[in-house]
Amino acid sequence: MRIYHQLSEFTSPCHPVATVGVFDGVHKGHLEIIKRLSALARERNCESVIITFEPHPRLVLPHHAEVRLLQTLDEKLQRFELAGVDVVVVIPFDREFSKITPHDFIKKILVDTLQVSHVITGYDHFFGQNRQGGFELLSEMGKQYNFTVDELPMVSEGHITISSSSVRRWLLDGAVAVAASMLGYHYSLTGEVVTGNKIGRNIGYPTANLKPDSTYKLIPCQGVYASQVRFNDLVYNGMSNIGYRPTIDADHLTIEVNIFDFDQDIYNRQITLSFLERIRSERKFNSLSELQLQLGKDKLAANEFFESRYFFFYS
């Protein structure tokens, strides 16, 4: 997969099939677009191209403090590559670019720079200044500039429409398994292991405290989770806790994981923590011995969850 971080760098031996979007999470709905994109590119003997933006437009436009993202750019690019995309164009998104009109976006980027032969869009996709451009404008200008357009329908999981915002809502509710069914993979956080207060070690449940790499990445609902950890390309089962540790009166949010059957020094090393199933909510215990007893029950619940699965898909 080729990646361009500037439009001026883009080259292609053909008139590609393209799609445009933020694609936060690269969930199953996005994958349907990519599947159609790749199939049409093969059919036309040309390349599949995704145009996306960095940073996320909502980080540049007003109300950015409310933004919680499902992926970093690197994670998104990895998903694109796994899905078989040929080319990704990452457009730097700033205040100036946010003012581009839909007409100029189509003419200057899709037509003049990419020279597209076909554009695929999702059912609710809008673009350009104030999100004024959509399928109708693309179809109209396609006739003028000799490219065709597809609009794909929404994708549902049961009765729930799959979207980045719905995935965020499920994660914030702690329903990580539901979110995984929409994403097609388990939600994860990657970051550095930092020093904690070592209370877990003192009661027989040492934890790795994770400092996420991304400031804006969404942190799931507080609670205890059956989790998996990737470290040095190996995957370990464990149980994690997201919360304020009320039993010891901590004053800041922590993300920590007790990795089962693991005894390595990983301070200042990077790990990826995935959340498979929420075991319980966080609560305050009357003593450390009471907490220790509950952690034993949590570990049993986590292991029962792992044993009930024949295999795990870690990603």
C-alpha cells in the first residue's frame, strides 16, 4: 500500500476508483465501502484510493474538546492495508482546508489531482465547507467531468446501524463486546507502561499501568475487563481496570492490567491492551484484603471467559 501525505505527491498509472472520509475505527460499515472499492478497481484494472484527513476535522473545528477518537492515524492505516487498499492519500486538515467548497474539492482534488474514474460514498457522507457536498453534487459534477458515482446503503448489526458514533456509545457504556461486533476487532489502547503505586503487587496482583499514546483516543467505561495484551509480538490474557481506584482514594484515572502467567519487567516499554468483555463496574472496598478477595473472583471470571472461547482473534 502506498501512502501520500501531500496531494502534490500523488501519482497513479491509471484513473483510480476513490472514496473519501475520516473512517474513524474502520468498522464493518467502512469495510463494505472498501470491499466495493477494491472489487471495482480490479474490475476496471485500476487502483483503489482512499482519501482521508489528519488530524480528524473535529479536532480543528469548534468543540474539539468533546472529540474522542477510535483510532490513531497509524492504526487506521494498518486497517486499510489489511483490507487490501492500494493507495491512501492523507490530506493535512487545517482551518484553511476546512473552507474548501464542495465544488472545489471535487474539481481540484478528485478531478484535477486524482483524475478519478469512479467515486464511492457512504449513505450519510457529506464533505466540503459546512458539509454542504454529498452524493447529489458528486453525481451532477460526475456527468460534467466524466466520472461515475456509487452511494452504498447503511450497514447494520442486528437492528443497530453501524457507525463510528454508535461504536463510541457502546464503548462508553462498557459494552466492548458489542463494539467489537461492529468493528470486526477488539478495541484497544496502545501506550507506555509507567510506574504505579505497586499496591497490586503487594496483594498478589501486580499490574502494568498504561499511559496511552494518544490524548484524544476514547477510553472505555470505568470497570474491570477480561483483556489481552500484546507485547513483543506475543499475546497474553489478563484482566484490566479502568478507573479511579476508590479503595485507595486515588485522584486520577488509571488504566492498569494484571497479565496472567507473566513475569517480565516492562516499565517504559510499549504494550497494546485490548478489551474483550466487561466483568463488573468499579467500586470501593472496605479494605485491601476485601479488594484482594474480589480480584481473585475477577480473575476466575476472566479465565472462565477465556476458556469459553475456542480461540481469540487479537488485532
